[in-house]
Amino acid sequence: MGNTNLHQRLQQLLGGRFHYLGERWVLIEVLADTDSVVLRRCTQHPDWTVQRNAYGVPNRRVEDTLTLRISDDDGGYSQDLLVLLEGHQPDSDSTSGSNSG
């Protein structure tokens, strides 16, 4: 698998917040076997949708999630991933700028 290094780097961003398609999302999973990432919508009052089981029967409410491909068909990075990474929002608790003086 050629993207192992990229998958490892994306793992370091788990829990990170991203501005994507006009909304805030949290990276909750990197799926190396399907070459994709999973995002959860980040809102104060999430819209809950009903998740269906394998038989199509509604069985529980879940938060909105979004799955994006990591690679495109040509072996490069997918456009969706690049747009997502452009919207990465550094943690507000970071210590950048703490050495003022």
C-alpha cells in the first residue's frame, strides 16, 4: 500500500477540527483498508439521523458523518482531501506565540 506514510500522518490529526464545505467537522477515523477518512459534523445541536441496520430497518439515531477518499484514481491525493486539509483549524489550546517578549 503506497499511502501508508500518508495514513500515519493523517492518524496524527485524529480529533482535529476542519472547516469543509462551509461547516465544521472533526476527523474521527482514518480507514487505511478503504483509503478514506471519516468526519463527524461538529455543531452545538447536531442533527441526528436514523441509522438503518443491514436489513434496512431503522434502529438508532446517530450523528452526521462524512467519508472522503484519500487518493484519486490517478494515485494522487483526492481533491476532497486537499480541500479538507486547507481548512484544518489548529487547536485553540496550542502554545504558539507563548514565547512573547
